[in-house]
Amino acid sequence: MTEEIKIDTIPPGFLVISKIEMRGGIHYERDDVDEYFEDDIRKIKEWNTKSIIDDVDERAEAIKTISTMRRTIGAICANTKVGMLCPAEKKTQLYEAVTEIKELAKEFNSTASTVEISPWFGIAKVKEDNQTVIEAIAGQVAEVCTRVDEALTISDLAALRKAPRRFLKGIKPEKVLELTEAKRDAFLARARAELIRSAISDAKGIHEVLPEIASKEIRETVKQSRKIARALCNRVERKQEDLQEVLNEVDISGIRRTRTAFVKAAAKASDFSLGSTESNQMVVFAPSRKIEI
């Protein structure tokens, strides 16, 4: 892994801003319980809220449809801090994805009676030297590396609190530390592995919108991170090896160098360069509007 990565330009492509709205099918009733001052400074209000779903099955189907829509557009785009980026060579796939999403909404709305789905898209061409986008991408990669580093170095309790609660099986993080060593290490290994996987999920597709050297760098970082997560689960959770010994064997120096390199790349791209109006023209696709990219 290199300590200097130059990202003067990025492959041409499209910036995709997506919003999928779900309207109707649920309303709320609020009952005020109490309102009072504490210490004559803080004002406290208490109330109960009741949510009423008009059609549970239809709403569940709407949520399922929206998830399908998001997977459809997400499959061809890299999700970045400035929006989704789609490489220029996937222009046809982008057209097809947006069309498919519009058709899914139309099909659902044609039979739904309580919920309506409305997908909206804003798509702009991105110049190769758009420094705002370059800075955002480089900064995002650096953040991914930081989160992988933290997953392996933060305290046991912090790891348990940050990781998804589903694998704790209802046990409070503090109670996990009181379990037998083997059980405790198994939970901790899974927690750290889940944090790593969550971090690298934010790098999905990023390599496709970076120049070759930077693309290779992030692919190697993701590969190494996955390998570490698998080792934690296989060696500690399944084979019951000592967690600390496994962590001591992990080498994250390459991931740290990648983070430093992308931090520098982001700093170099900090000067604003939006380019011409024509090159960055935003086209908004409303639910009923014909798509032309």
C-alpha cells in the first residue's frame, strides 16, 4: 500500500440524488400527559403517542417495494457523502434502473388504497476534475479506514455498545463482560467483526469511481478488512481461540497507511471547482416525467 495517492481526476459519470417517498397509510394521535418546570430552568413535557396503520399488509408491501427500489439503484451506484455516483459506462443501466423503479411505483400505486409511493431522481453529469466530489470520496475512504481501525482498538464495552444489538440476544453489553471467558470473547469477536463489516459497507462500489491506483488501494483495504473480520469469527467465535492473541496478530499498518494517503488526497482536493453549468447540469426526474439522460 502506498503513502501517497494522487486523485487529480475521477472517471466521468453521473451524480444521482434519489428520494423515494411513501405517503399515507398511517396517522398519529397524541395525548398530553404533563408539563412542568424542573429547577425553574428546564421545561419538561410528557405525552403518549398512538400510531394507527390503516392497512398493515399494504404498508408492509410498500416498505418491501421501496427496499427493492433502493437495491435496484444501489446495485449500479457507489454511495458517497455527496450522493450516489454512477460511472459513465453504466449510463444505460442507470436509465433502465430508474425506469424499473418508476414502473414498480406505478404498479404498486395502481392497486394500493392507503399508501402511495413516489420516486424522485436528480441526475447530474460530473466533471472529471470536480474537486468537491474528489474531496468527498477521498474523505469517505479515510473514514472507512478509521472505523476499521477503531473496531479493533476501542475498548470491549465500547465495541459491544456500538455493534448491532441483534447478536447480543437480549443481553446488555455490561452483562456480556461478566460471562465466562470463552463466551465473552465470542461476543466481543462478533461485535468487532460486525463493526468492520459495517465500515466497509460504506465503501461499496467506491473503487468504480476512482482512478486505477486509488481503486486498487481501496479494494485491497476492503479485502484485508474482510479477512480480519472472518478471522475473528472463525478463530475466536467458532474455534474458541483467545481473542487478545488473535488481535495481537492482526496487522492494520496497511489500513492506517491507506487512511493517511486518502486524508492527504482529500486535503489536496479541498479547493472548490464546480466546473461549467453545462457539465454539471442537474436533471430532475419526477414520477411522471420521461427519462432522458
